[in-house]
Amino acid sequence: MRRDKVIRLGAIVIVLALLLSLLAGAFSVAPAQAATVADSAKFVQVFQVTSEIVDTDGDGIENNKDPDIDGDGLVNGKDPDIDGDGIENFEDADPVDTTDIDSKSPNKPDRPAGVGDIIEQPSTWLPILFFLVLSAAISAWLLAKRRKK
């Protein structure tokens, strides 16, 4: 009879630990919100389609198919300034824009957290892991105590 109680207690601890981990996962994800009619109008964009063929360097090949857009003799893949506007590709907001209208280059994103950085970041799973290890240790201690008797 005593052994059944220990097994039942161990099963309850395991089930509660699983339920707690499921609840923690459910609360950590923000639910998606449905779009309303008023919000949908904010996201409509209309683009004008032009059938105009652009050939910047005048070689008879349109820019989309031209291996050298600016006509400087360097293939686009090896050209440090594809559009020939004097701004290097990595500093240019649009490196293939041949209209000579350059906007500010975009901010480069920071390096994402790597595998080594995960331990250093605060997380909600650490207390859950601690609880699971603690409950496993208590269950093992109870089982060992039971076997001694």
C-alpha cells in the first residue's frame, strides 16, 4: 500500500510539471489580433505599373537583364558601385537604383543572439527548469527513502 502512494505521488508530480510547462509556454506567446475594418485601410498600397524599359547605359539591354547596368565594364556581381552613382553598394540605400536619387542607407541590424548568448539572457524557462529538477530530486529522495524501509 505504501509503495502505491509513492508511485501515485511521483505520477502527480510529473503530470503537474508537464502542465506547468504547457501553461508557461501558452502564456509566453502573444495571441494574434484580428484586423478590423478600420485597420485594414491603413495597409493598402497602390503601385503604378509602368511598361517603360529602362536602359541606363544605352547598350540596348534593359537594366533587369543587363549584366553591367552602369556600363563601366565591370559585371554587376564584381562592381563595387553597380549603379555608378559614386556611392559604394554597401553604403547605398538602393545599389541598383539608376535615377541618381539616393535615400539614406538603412540601419544595419545588430548581431542576433547566438547560441552562446542564450545562457546570459534573462529567460522564463530557467525557473521552470529549476522546479522540474527540484521535483525530480524530491521524487528520487522519496523513492530512496521508501526502499530503505
